[in-house]
Amino acid sequence: MADGDLSAKPPYSEHAASFLATEHWSLLATRSMLWNEAFSRVTVFLTVLSAAIVALALVANTAGFGDAFAWFAMGLGPLVLFLGITTNMRLVDINLEEFLYVRAMNRLRHAYVDMAPEVSRYLSTGWHDDARGVFKTFVLAQTATRETPLAHFFITTPTVVSVVNAAVAAGLFGLIAHRAGAGTGGVAGVSIAVFLVVAVLLFSMQFRNLRAFGRLTPRFPSTEDDYADEIRFTPF
């Protein structure tokens, strides 16, 4: 076998399967920790956001929508927005780490298939470390690499949190514009502009991570015949 030729099957020791299984369980446990962290971060953010809305409603109920309400909202809004943006940034990182862990687990499955080729027909997940193999693990169906990442982008948790953050920022800056003397049209224009700017900035961060994953060189790329008998997955 030539040096660096990862496509050739190496000789496996009698302990190889045990070592690979240990690594597989380690990756699986770390992946579970990532999901727990993601759920916790989103729960904390949405809880704080809900509490802030309730607090604003109580202030409006007691003091009306005058100066007290405006100053309270402008003081509370940046705190909620900071928490939301930091949550979004961490979720984007977690999503990329999730891709990388699935990619690493696919490599281990590739080793299992090398050791015992007959098991490939029983695997529901992918055993190649390219984008096609990774998305096979995610959706358990045949996918088209050119379609799935973009469709997957719009249904991820970071996308949902990004939209919520953009709405919070739009409301906050709309209130600031109103307090600065802007009319209805000016407040609406500021709110829409802020919503679009924040959404685009947060979305671009996610796209950069998707592109970073796409630039990774697979060690075990799939072929057109791999997963050919699986159900065709159509986004949306």
C-alpha cells in the first residue's frame, strides 16, 4: 500500500474492532452532550425572552406606554438581544461540530464495512465521510448534495433563533426611533431595515460554516452506486 493511500484496505489487528467501537461510543457521548447544550441554551433564551415580554406587559398595565415603559424596554431589550445573539453563535458552532462528529462516526462505519463488507446492507446510516454520506446519516435516505444543505439550513434551530433575534432587534430599534421623534413611517422603515440587517448577518455566519464543511476533503468519498437503493429524500 502506498503511503497516504487511504482508499486501500489496511490490515486490521484482532483488537481493531474493539478500539473503533470505543471511539464510536466516545463520539456518540460527546454528540449527545452537544445536543443537551443546544437544548439548554435555547430553553434559557426563550425563557428569558418570555419573562421579558411578561415584564413589559406588567409595566404597560401599571404605567401605560409612556416614558417608564419606554425606558424599561430599552434597558431590557439589549440584555435579551445579547443573550439571543450569543445563543445563536453557539448554536452555529454546535451545528458545525455536529457535522464533524457525524463525519467522524461515518469514518468508523467505513472501517466496519472494510472489516466485514456483508454488514453494509444492514446499515441505515452512511459510511462515507463526504457530504452525501453525512446527510445520509442525518436523514436516513438517499439525498442530493446540491439540494439538501440549503433545505436543511432553513429548518435548523439557529435559523429559528436568528429570526427571533432579528425581530427583537427590530422592536428595540423601532422603539428607539419612536422615542427619537420618528413618525410611523420612519419607525416602520427602521424596524424593517434592522430586521433584515440582523437576519442577513446571522444567516451569513451559518453559511460560512456550511462552506467550511464543504471545503473538507473526504478520506472515503461515496460513489453514485452507494445508497442507490434507499428512498429518495425530497426537501420539503
